[in-house]
Amino acid sequence: MKRTVALMLCFAMLFGVFAFGPLSLNSSAAPLFKDTFDYASFSGNGIYDSTKIWESEYEITNSDTDFGYFDGIAPTLAGGVASFSDGYGLRFNWQNISGFTFNSSKTYTLTFDVRVTDFGDDLPLGSITSWNREIYFAVGGYYNQIEFRSGNYDNQLGIRAGDKTDTYTKGGWTNDLTTYLKDTVYNCTVQWTPSAKTIVSTVKNGNTVIAQGARTSDLYADYNKYTRSFVWRCEDGGFQLDNVKFTDGSNTYTQQFATGAMTSGGIWGIEDVQKADATAPTLSNGVLKFVEKNSVRFNWTNVGGAGDFDQASTYVFKFDAKVTDKGDGSAWGGSSNTRALYVGFGGWYNLIEIPTSSDTVKIGSNTATFTDATYLNKTLHVEIRWTGNDISAKIIDDSGNQLISGDRNSTSFSDMTAENAAMTYLVLRCEDGAVEIDNFEFDVQGNDPIKTSPLNISGNQQAIYECEIDFNGEGNVNVKLGGNSLAYISADEMKVAGKGIGKSVSRTFGVGTYKLKAVVNPAQTMVSAWLTGPNGEVVQRGFYNLLGENTVYAYATTGNDVRNIKVTLENVTLNDYTIQTTEPVYTGYNAKVYNLISSFDDAQTTRNFAWTALSSYINGGAMQVKYRAEGTSAWTYVDAVKVDKLASTVESQQTYYVEEDYYKCDLTNLSANTTYEYKVGKKGSTDETNDWSKVYTFTTAPEEIDEFTFIALGDTQGLSWDGTNTSTKGFMYAKAAYDEAFQDVDNVAFMLHTGDVVERGWRQDYWNYYFKSVADYSPSTPMFTAIGNHDTQCNPDHHFYFDYHYNHPNNGGAAALDSSITANITNQYVLNTVNNPDELIYSFDYGNAHFIVLNTGAYNYDNDHLLLEAQREWLINDLKANANAKWKIILLHEPVYHRAGGIEDRPWLNTVIEGYGVDLVIQGHSHLVTRTYPMKNGQIVTKTNPDNILKGVGTVYTTIGSTTLNHDGANDTAHVEEIYGMSTPILSQPAYTYITVKGDKLEVTTKQVDGLVLDSFNIGDNNPVPPEVQDNGNLAKYKPYTTSGIYSNESGTPYPDENGMTMTDGIVADKLASYDNSSFAGFNKQTDAYKNNGYASITVDLGEKYSLNKLVARVSTATETNVGAGVRTIGNVDFYVSDDGASWKKAGSAVPALSENNTNATLELSTPVAGRYIQYRFTSDANWMMVSEVEAYGEAYVEPDVMKGDINGNEEIDAVDYAMLKRAYYGIYSVDVKVGDINGNEEIDSVDYSMLKRAYYGIYQIQ
């Protein structure tokens, strides 16, 4: 049974892009605050104003409005949403909208979107115990309509909409949290019908109604102090509001909280100290317009993320100013107060002055002369920088010319005491004339600050640490956990969790805003960190041995900054698991016959078994398997085959060695979806106690498999049973991994092993230890294993145990190896796999998935390379033969892409794997959990959405870690750039992986036995389309193809199309044809194929039939000056299409133009042609024809409707149709059966033309 694991770790989902309905979150986070004044009104401090549409829910002295929450703070605006937290309230005064008046005959509808971002701590707001709701929405702030509560109060929790009535059965509280989810957008509708005295409220998640109810009151019949406004309030936790829409059926008002601050909330206010008679400017077309006596204060300390004043930080204010009227020179409260624009802290510390009475502009003590042509009605870009005691400013024009700069210095500027509040806000004032302000920005930039954020994590918790990093391309940013880097970014290097990014040259994702998320778990002494770059690229890394670190330090230089730090604590509950330190002891029959495992050739109809028996027990006899369907009585007996052992002159002298025999037995002609009983025993014996095993069972696969799950482990490689350190590795850890995997996963279809089963392949006792670790499962659950380099270790005078112990499908073996290549192999361990190939290279199917197992050799670089090259043709042919399999998965030992360089890098078959559409490669060898980005043709396809990968964009390679005590450290040594995620099992715990294959999705999860998720991702048909693959619709891209007439070099390799991918890889050659340019394929007129056919060709299989309207061949043209002897313009390209790849119809021809550059032979069809296969045929006067790419464009093919009986195609039934059909019956004319089969028996017969004749005379109607 599957256990529920209470482990709140979903690492793969911790970082991603929000995609929740219409609610929009802006991921750009340059400054802390930005205001483009694109909202409806601006009313200073938030003092009640009968003209305002929006205001905070705060105390109002007017006795007519003495209700609601009196200390409400207006929500903040960032990223296009209004964000609420504890104590934030917002009032919407709908009656102040122009054009809206109350009419009792109308129906008023308010819609809005909400998303709860924080469930809070369930503590009430203030003294009212029921005020613990994340969302409270009410008419006038008094009559509740919609409420969200994750905690509990008087058995009221979940979501509430109105009250429950006969009509609205979903009204009232839902009283459960299954439909109330955090970070989920809910669409709310409130419909007020005064004539019915009723308000109906509805809450939806997508199209699903979560809650719906109505409330009725006499107050709802009229316009009053309640119904004139709507209120949103947050009493606990936090939520976001967006897309407010209000309509009375005739008029509509929308508010999407575009950008900028709300009209109150303590960020903007009217200047009320130095200028008590100041008034607020107006807002028009997204511009803040000042006239005489308009003055505002920007309270920077109220900006979220600004933090407390830090003398080492730089506070930056930017805005655009345009003086539109020089005024008349009259002063406001003093002879010098004639400035069109005055800027100063507190309205006291003058900084920028643009007067109307003269042309002398001042910044600090510096002056400059501005003429009307310089500044009147011109946009001026203002920047103010304040660090400690120093303030500097400059004004730049639209052309980038600096018009004036200056500075001021005073100890008062760093005095933030209550007596000197002036530095807590910046004043913008107009004393005469008029000025416009727009695009206001505020930011706090680190100038070598060290910001600390103590995590204070208890033993049963983990911390989710999040922050944003602004990197400007200079200096560096380093976010550290104690002595370890969570994220480090500089101009030429980037690290995540202390691990460098890049292959040979370090790199970054460039300038912009990065997002860091880290899971810090001291209880397991580990951390995983995700860094998302400005373009959405993601890197994940992990390390362990935290040594109790619990403080994060953020250090930034040269104007970079780390901000918006957020820490969330989560409880962690670990699995209970058992490490069986005592080696299992076999007794009775199992002490003589053991190591029983199974596999299959065909999952529905076969089972293959292998086992070991003591030679002294068998004593030269034979063995059998007897089996029967469960519930039947008669046994069927099948003889086992004794394996021919290699002669060993060494092992028999070892103390651990005992003489053993090895057996294999295949059961065939089984029935699908049937449970069988079986026993293993001595042939001919009737002694069920001493000569036959207990009854085991297995179940064959059903005919139709919609979904299945298999498990995968790797690198068990023990030296003993109870190894306690990395030098004495123990198989007891493998047993713990198998035990946890089978408890975690229901109905395991089969097991995979990535190799390195044992530490030394020639040690008989190591193999016996291993099979004890899996003995509870292997007799009933099939197992497939790839050979690892440790498993190959066997000298000529040793036994090759891998071959003895497994009974894999034998559809590869020696036939999978090119003997002309393996003849050059010299390494003894690699030769062991060549000389004993039967269990090492094979493939099998399960459901809609095709699995391939390869032999990666013995960790000998040159010989392993030869070995894999020898498997190339077999791999290509196997993939071609199984091209229609929905999922293609490869199992191998040594990784194709590894975390380190040198001997670890072995991408020798990657272009075959990626070119033929393999979805997933499961790897071992490296005792780490790693994963690549999707790869195609040796290149990263995309770094966006790495945990939700679109099927078909590329191949993902995952290394699944070790199931022994020995784990590789995730150190900082030349990690390849292709690796997206990296972590290592911690606290010496074994890991296991389970993979679920569904119709449209493949889900991969790697765990430790304590439940810690080390990696999780999926590949699916419906996952987001990465921007990199949203191409121009080329149907041929990445599709398989064959060639004819391609030149082969001396080794027989297609030249230079060695990987069989160049023609459809989407890469067009960037230069003229040359023989060493791998973007081309070289076809030659002197090949036998060209001579026989009269052309060279490329045939592409699109996988299904398409309606094609454009075909392109990108070829090399040449003039006399082109490079390469014999390379000339291709004379002609003919395009053919076919449904079956055998019968071809010509679609047309194209002649490439003579050119110094590569060109296209393009055929555009006014009438589309249909086909699955496309053949591009090339002819030339010269020997060489260089082709870079072939392409195809069109749409999905739709079978055309046919009119039965309309043989001649004139869209009517006439005498000619009858005559033609009759001739078709007698075999003298060919008719499409779909048109001529009138009676529906799928053939043309005499009844058909008889019925057609009757139809012509109107006495029968064709259906």
C-alpha cells in the first residue's frame, strides 16, 4: 500500500511562473517602487473626500459613516495587482464614478479576481475574535457578502458567498479546505438588485462554482451609507485583488490597478508641514499635473522593501518633469517662492529649483542657465542619489545631454531621529506656473551593504528563503548561507548553491532581475536552491552539511541590490524507515536455490526467470519451472536451461566461493492480465518440501495499459551486507530503498537498475548480497538492468556473473554490435561485454512506452567510445522500428552529459538519441541526482519551465543517484552547462526513483528513503511551449529521414551528415558550402544510388499525413568563385509526396538561383498536396550537391467529405455515374470504394450499381 508522506517538500514546484487565470503578476522588478500615475484619482493623504472613487478603509469622523474598520491601510500596488495583508482595507465608492447614479430599477454587477497568498496565523485582527479572515468583502464594510477563512471560528471556514437558500444551495460556508486553495485565482461576482432587496454573490474557480448564495435586506432597496460603497479587507494572512469591473447595465467602470501607488496608503500625501495650505495635483492621461499651490510628499519609508535607513545604502529617486507654464512671477508665501518646480527633502532641504522669475536653475549650490528652448515644454529626466550625508542630483534632456548636476552634504541628511522627520519624505512642489511629473521611481541600492535575515529554523522545520537580485553587469552579488553561496552573480561567473555554471567558461544569464528561492533544511543538513534569470532561465543546485547554519547574508556591490527578502517556515515530517543491518539468512530450500528474478520479452504473454542453485544440491540434475493460472489446479512444466559457465582458475581458491549453477527459464503463450502461480524445483522430483520452492505469483500486463508506474534504482555496488561507511559499502541500503519504493508506489509494473550492481563484478558473494536486498520483490516484479563499469570487472580467469544472473530479452546481444568496430577494442573489461553480449543490449515495450537498454562499457574512455559506436546502427534501427511508440526511454549506466569534464563527458550517441525523439534517458554512475535541460542535437533547447517540459522539444537526461552509503559530493568542478539540477542524497540515505507513464504525461520523482524529494519533473503534451521552440511551423523539423546518394568516406560514414540529423535539425548553414561544414550533407553524383536513380534524395517521415502548401530545400549554390572543387549550383529540386513511402506523386519542382550564398529552392503550392512522406530529389551537372536543410509547411490533413455515387465528380447523381460504376464492377474502370460502395459492405458489387441506378431515377435515396 502507498503511504501518505507528510513531507512538505515539492522542490520541483518551488519556483515557476504564475499562470493563474486573468490575474496578472509582473515579474519585472527593477525599482522598489514605480509610479506612472495611470490610475483614476489622486487625493493626498487619504482624508475622506466625497469625490474619491478609491480610498483606504480608515476612521472617518463624519457621523454618517461611523462603521467598518477604522485603522485600515490601503493596499500596495506592484506588478499590476493590489496586495493586502493584515489590517489592509480598501473602499470602492462607486457613486463617485462619472455617469453612475442610483436607480432602483437597475441591477448593479461587480466582478473581481482574488488570490490568497498567505493563510496567516489564524489570529484575529484586533479584539473581535471572528476577524481572522484572509478576505472579507462587504457592502459598506458592514454587510458581509464574500469571505475566505483558512482557520476556524465557530465551525465557519472555507469560502462563504451570501447565505444558503433553496435557490442557492452552495451559499453559506463551504466548511472545508479542499476547494479553498492558496495561490489560486477565484473569480467573484456580486449582483445587487435593489428592486428585489437582494445581493447574490458567486465565487468560481475557473468554470466551477465554489460558493453561491444570496442575502436580502431592506437596506439593499435603497442608496444609503452602506450601499454607496464596497469594501475589501484582510484580517489575517494576505491576498491580491485585480480586474475590478462595475456596471449598471449601461455604464461600465474597470480598474486593473495598472501600476503605481494607490491614492493613499502612506506613500503619497499632500505636503502638510511647510505648506499647510497645499492642495493635491490632478491626474490626467497618466500624468501628474501641478499648478500653483499643488504640493505632494513621497513617503519613501512606507514603500515595501525599503527597510530601515542604512547609511551605507544609496537611495535613488527618478522622475520626468516638464514645465508647461512659467507663471506670472507671483510668490506663494514668500518672495523666493516662485519656482515652477521645487524638490527637497521634507520641503526644507532644498535640492532642485526651477524658478519662473529667472532662468537660473539650481541643484544644491550649483547653477545653470535654462532658456525657454532648453526646458519649457521639454521632458527633463531627474535623478537624485542619497547616500549617508551626501545627496547628489542631475537633470538630463531627451538627447542624453546633462544640463546640470550638483550636490549637498550635511550630517542632518543621515539624521533619522523623530525630531528630523524631513528626511523620511521627498517634496515635489509647484509655487508658480505649472509642471507635469511622470514615471516616478524609487529604489534602494546596496553600496557594499551586508543584509542579514536570520532564519531561526527549529529541528522539525525548513525555511523557504526568497529574494530578488538586481544585477547591473558590474561588481557582484553574493547571497550566502553561512559560509556557502546560495547565489553568486558577477559579470563573468554565476554560482548556485556554491556550484559554478558553465562548461569551460563561466557565464551568467546577463543583466536584469534574478529570483532566488532556496529550501534550507537543517534537520537534514541540506539546501536546494533555484535561480531564475531575467529571461526565465532556471538553474537548480543543492548541497549538504550545513553545520547548523541559519543566517543568510546578502552582499552586493556597484549598484546591485538584493531585496524583497521573504522567509517562510514549514513543518517537516520524515518517513520512518528501517535499515536492516543483519544479513538475511536463507533456510530450507532457499538456502539451496536463491537469487530468483524475472523479466519479460512481451509483458502480456511471457515471463523470463533466472536463479542460482548450489551445485552440490543439484548434483548434475536438471531444474524446471511449473506454473498455473491462479484458481486452476493443473501445473504446466517448463525445463530450465543451465548456463554455460566460464572456466575460473582463481575464484575457487577464495574462502567466500561456493560452487554454484545458474539457470534460466522462459514462459511463453501466457494470457494477458492474468495472475499465475509458479514454483522452481528439481525436474522429476515430487518432494514439494525439499525440492520445490514456495509458491510465487506474477501478473501479466493487461492488453490496454492506460497508466503505469515503474521504479528505478542505481549504483547499489556494495562490498558487504552491513557496510557502515563509504569504504565498506553495504547492500542493506539497497534493501531499504527497495522497501520504501514498494511501500510508496502501488502496483509497480517493473524495476530498472542503472548498473554498478556490485563493487567488483568478479566477486560471487557481492552478487548474492545484492539479490538478497531485492528478494522480496524480484520473483514477482520484473527487473531490467543495465551493466555498469564495476559489473564488467572480470579477468579472463574469473566468472562473468552479470551474464549468469539475468534473463533479459535477447533482441540485441551480439547482433547489436558492429564487429568491425569492436575488433579494435583492447581493454579486458570492455571485451568482457563484447564476448558476453546477450543480456547487455536489448529493448522491450510496456504500454505505450518503448524501453532501450545500452552497454556503456567499463569506464575506459577510448574503448567505451568504440563500444558505443558499435551500438549506433542497432540503436538507430530500433528507434526507427519503434517510431510510433508514444514514449521512448533509454536506460544506461555512464551518463551522456555529466557534472564534470574529461573522461566523464561521453556524448557519443547523443545526436541519435535526441534525433530520434527519445524522451528520457535514465543514467547512473555519478552518485548524485542530476538532470539536464531538454537537449536536441547536442544543444540546450530551453532553460524555461525546466520542471514542466513540453514533450518533443528535446531529450531529458536524469541521473538518479546511489542506493548505497557512497554519495558523490556536489562539488564545484567544471559542471557542464547542460545540467539543470543537481543534488546529493544527504545523511547517507539511499535514493530511489519512480516514474509514472500516462497517456499525455511522464512524471519523474526521485526521493530519499526518509521522504525528502530530491527531484521532481514531468514531460507532457500540454506543458507550456518554450519561447525557443515557437518556430515558424516547419513540419519537418526534428523529423527522421533517410538519404540516397549521400557520399560516404572511407569508414562508411555519411559525409558529413554523421549523425543523421543535419537535414532536419533546424540549423541552416551560415556560410558557403565547404566539405568540413557539419551544417551540410554532401551528396555526390558518382555514388551508385545517384547513377541508378538519376538523382540524390532526402526522404522525410512527418509521422502523419499533412496538407502541404510549401516545400523548401536549403541548398548551396555556387559561382566560379565558390569554395570547393566540383561544388556548383544544384540544377533542379523535385518535390514528391507519398502516403505510404512507396507510391510517390510529384508536387512540383524548383530551381535554385545562381548566387554567391546559400539559397532556397522553394515550391509554393496554390493547391495543397497531402502526404506523410516528402522526398526531395536533387540533380546537378557537377559532382557535389551540398544541402543544409529541408523544410515543409502546411496544416493537419482533414479527410475530405465524399458524395457517395458521384463517380464522375460533378456533384450530382447522373447516368454517367451509374455506367462508370458498372464498368468498375466488371474491372474495366477504377473507382474509389468510398464513393462507389453504396450498400456499405466495403467493396464494389452489383448491388452498388443497381442501387445507384435506382437513386438516379429517384426511387432510392443514398444515405
